[in-house]
Amino acid sequence: MNELCNIVRTKNAGPFLFTLDIVFKDRAVYEAVKAHKLLSREVVAAAYGVPIEEVVVFETFDNVMAMKATLRRKTRAASPGDSDVYAMNQEVPALRIRFPLEKLPQNLSAA
């Protein structure tokens, strides 16, 4: 994931949600990931180990080669037990997502 994207980040989306932003480096890779559903609500839920219903938004933005997922937080922001009030350190599960090479363009310069 990190090799194929310019941005993989999370941020606060209110006290009960956080957002995962993924911006791809290459249009062909973005289109392949989108076409083969290599990144989807189900894939994000599996990566984060949560039920699909916990991924409340999954959107694609073709003009900027980006995908966005919004997930429910396990703990309300700033409540006891919250270790990341700004939700800026939640991208690691997304970085562990791997895409099958046979589904990606063969001439990858980003990988």
C-alpha cells in the first residue's frame, strides 16, 4: 500500500468516527484497485478487524485518485482509554493491506 500511494492517513471525524484517506500515485493503479474492488468497505473492515457495519462510509474520488473510509471509533475521542484523541495514528492496519500483483498494471514504476 505504502509503495503505491502518496498518502495513507487517518484523522479525527468527530468524537465517534475517524477517517482513512488513501491517495494513489498512479491513475492506472487506482483504476485497477477500484475495478477489481481490491479496496472496499469489506477489505477495510477486515484490515481493522471490525464488522462491515463499523465502516460507515466508503467513497472513491476519481478526480484525485483517492479512496476514503470512515470508521466508528472503539472509544469516544478524549474519553478514558482513548489513546489517540486526534485519530492521527490509525493507518497501520490499512498499510498492511496487500494487493495481488496480477490485478495491478504490469508496468508499475511506483512499486
